[in-house]
Amino acid sequence: MKRRAVALFLALTILVVPASAIFAANDYVIDEVVIEPKDPILATVVAFGPGLLVHGWGQFYSENYKMGLLFTGIEILSIGAMTFGYIQNTNPEMLRIYGGNLDEVRRGGALVFAFGIAMFLGTWLADIVLAGPAAEQYNKEHNLEFRLQQESYAPSLMYSYKF
């Protein structure tokens, strides 16, 4: 008898708890997300400053995550290429798998290092150039219009002259 009571209690608990969670979720209203327009100038500044350390920062600000992750991934690959080129240029004996003399290995290391620098600078500049249009595209997709505020809280001088 006790086993049946415990089994019945467990069965009811297993059935009632998920059902109560489903019905309780309908009682709450989820707040709407406030979408604000993105400033194209701020997106470019963010891409320029912090974007030097993490490429794609301007794209992340504009909520263009695919392009931001692409720039960040290429940055990581370029840092790897620069590291490999530096090691190949400074320790050519360690990477003499290509054959040939040490000068050719060093020249190859310098080329790999230069390619890494070109990729690094290229993705950073691409982020700077594309951050503003990405913010404008975000505003267009969400039917938002970015306007600078006309109010200024900076101290100013005013002089009125009467004739």
C-alpha cells in the first residue's frame, strides 16, 4: 500500500511539475528589447581604438557578428603567421625542412612575417572602413534613424547686441 502511494505521488509529481512550469510561463510578460540606433562615427572610432587589439570590434558594436568573428579569426591567423615567420627567420636551423641553404629559409621566414603583418593591418583597416556602413545598415534594417542631439551641456559664451 505504501509503495502504491509513493508511486502515485511520484507519478503525479512528474506530470504536474512540468505542466505547472508551462502554464506559469504564460502568466509573465517578457519585456520588449529596446533597440537604439547605432552611431556610424562611434563605430569607426571603436574599430580604430580598441579594434587594434581585437579586430572586428566595430562590427561587434554594429551587431554584425559574422564579419566581426571573421576579422578576429583572420587576426589570430595573422599573429600565428607572424610568429612562425619570426621563428623561421631567427632560427633557420630549426625549420630546415624545406632543404636549401639558411639564407633561403630566412628569406622565407621574412616573407611569412611580412604576409602576417599585411593580413593584420588589412583586417584592421577593413574593420575601420566597414564599421560605419555596418552601423548604417543596422539602422536601415531596424527602421531606425541616427541623429546627433542638438543639446549641448558644454559651457558657452553668448553676447546679445541691440541696435
